[in-house]
Amino acid sequence: MSSRYKTISVTTASIAAGASLDTNTTGLSSHINLVKIKITPVLLELETAGPFDLKIFKKDTFLDADLLAWWDNVQPAIYYPTDDDTGGEAEEGQPIPYDDEDGTSELHWRITNNDSTARTYIVTILYEDVTPSSIFKALQASAAGADSATAQPWFPTAGAVTLEANTTYFFGGYLRTSRAAGTVSHTTSLIFSAGTLTFFALTYKAQCNTGDVVTNAAENQTASEVATATVVKAASTSATEQIAILVTGVLRVNAAGTFIPGFQYSAAPGGAPTIMAETYFRLIKEGHGSVMTRGTWA
């Protein structure tokens, strides 16, 4: 089987006769293909399995409106896909596309024990992560920023992106701003802490023009290992300040949530910036939160 497939293997807690168990399996992507599903009851010698139900939901509220797939009164085991000749496990078949609509990177499933005695079940699911590996946004047209000393996003509209838990991302971006008014002295910082996710780690390098023009301008470089505001451009009092920042780095996400590339002035300049068209930000998923290598490193 290709290495792009991963396996969930769980033995449930005991489920009383006639009762149900709801489970949110964590640590997955929010977009997966369910390739194979196998559920078997744990039996003692000479025992015969009674029937059970399996339901898969798109949300952790487990409402009928969010039901994706189900199997009712199965006995003795669930196999998907099924070999029509024997009722056993088939070698191949069509996957079930699954989208966790909560955006929490979980698989939501319910087992109902229709047997006359309490049962535990062995759940084995083979799945394929189909989340796009690249997340990208660019401004098609210039947008208005704020004359403010508080953090503001690179993208004034829809400036936050939801990232997965326990995942490493490589990122790169280009922020281009232009002002036509205001002479209050201020520095310019990058900031990446305005979202709701939590970090294992974040590190990046930023290159920024040192003066107030971007044509044949010298650059300053700044390396940072924090998400909080880090100055990348020295103080300016120019009413026509031009800024061009190029950034590359690595982000290791702990808990899933929103990520907002941002910038911040140390004081309101006296004139709002224009965030120029083609300002962009890109994230590429590299693996789990502690991944150190991919490929044939030796």
C-alpha cells in the first residue's frame, strides 16, 4: 500500500447493550478519503457476535443532518469496501470523501451496540490525507490599511487562515506598502501572533529596504524566533514611505486555529498605508509538528 495512506486503530471502551459511544478521533486532517473501514467486536471463545451500527458524521454534534455514512444492524463485522461474493473485506474500492466541517481535524463516529451484552470493538480505518499542501493568498488589487499603532493584517479582507494541529509549515511572503501622508516617526514590525492557534515554534528571516524608497534600495535583514512584534524597518518620518518586505520561515503548530500574517507601526504615522496588489503569503505543509526531514536524507 502506498505510503500516502495512514491507519487509525482503536479498541473502544465497553459499550453496554443498546447503548452508543460517540468518538472524535483527533490528529487527522480536516479533509481525508476514507479508503477502508473494518470494525469487529471483541469476542470470547465460542461467543457469537450480535449486531451493531456505525455512523460517521461531519461534525462533533453528531446530528442526523450531519450524517455522512452509516451501516445498520451489521453482523458479525463491518468491512468497507465489501467483497460482494463473500461479504468480507475487498482489496480495493471507492473511497468515501470526508470533510470535517468543524475544522478541528477530527473524524466523528458513533458505534451503537445492538447486542444483548456489553461489547468492545476493534476499529481500523485506512485513510488518505487530501488537504492541499499549499495555502496561498495574494491581493488582486491594492487595499487600504489603517493609520494605527495596533497590529493589522497583510490582507485587510479575509486575512486569517485556519491551520491544522500538530503540523509543520514552511512559509514565505512579500508585503508591499505605500503611504502618501503622515510624518510621525515610527518603526515597522512584523507580527504573527494575532490568530487563535498556538505554536510549538516559529522562526523566520525578513529582508526589508532600509530607506523610504524601494528602487535600488539597500536592504536590512532581521532574524526572529518569536511571533510577537519584531522591528524589521527602522524609524521613518517620510510622508511618502515605501516598504517592501520579503519573509521566509518555518511554523510548527501546536493547537489548530487561525494564523494572521500582520504588521505593526510603533506609532500611527499620520497617514494610512496602501497595501499594494500582489502582496502575497504562502504556506506549504511539510508534515507533523516535529518533522525534521522529508525525502532521502542520509
